[in-house]
Amino acid sequence: MRTRAMAALAAAAVLAACAGVTSRVTDGKVRTVIDQTPDRGESLEAIGIGASDPKLPTDTQRKALARDAAIVKAQYELLSMVKGVQLTGGVTVDRAMETDSALAARVDAMIRGAEVVKSEFTADGGCVVTLRLPKKSLRALGAESVE
């Protein structure tokens, strides 16, 4: 009985973690208007849209390359957000990274480690990826406020 309760609790936690990820593809097409609000409570969210060479021989190759391109674009968007965050003392992450290579390496690792929460493929072989970065990661860098 206790095992079932624990399994049910674990399943509920997994479903709750996935809740709120907005679908950005409808009927195989990217929506005309995309909600790109980065602040999602305790995390920042970024999206990337990628495409691949339509001349590639297989659908799997096209999808894999489109997804990779979308992840890179979403990471770029997330990095842009993170660079604007103010650290203790009023300096931005961007300015601090110019003089602190260790911080730059930590930020790079943080961006690369952002969670891919959704990958959606379009009918034409494109991909929309949603990345999520917990704000606690930014607080660990010394961010004053991550709002």
C-alpha cells in the first residue's frame, strides 16, 4: 500500500513539473503569435526555432538537425536573458563575465545544462524547443534579484 502511495506521489510530481509548458505548434505549424514571457515563477524559459536542410535523405536526420538548431537558438536567447541579470554590487552578469573567466565558464555550463522541457516538430521538418533554467542557478552566481 505504501509503495502505491509513493508511486502515485512521484507520478504527480512528474506531471506537475511538466505542467505549464505551452504548446507553440498547432496542426504542424508554428503559431502566428508566440508567448515568449521568460519569467515562469521559479524559472526562466526560452524558446528556439530551428530548421534543417530539406535535401537531407531521411526524416530522422532532418528532425535531429532541426532540434539541435532549435536548442542552440534557445540557449542563445537564455544567455541574453542571463547576461542582463544584476549581481550583488549592481554589475550585470555580462560585465562581470568580461573580467572573470571562472564566472564565464559557470554561466556557459549553466546555459548548456538548462533543461529541455519540450521539443515540438512542425509538419515541414522544423522544431520548436523550450528550455527552462531554475532561478536558483542564477542566485548561486550572486544575482541580486531574478525577477
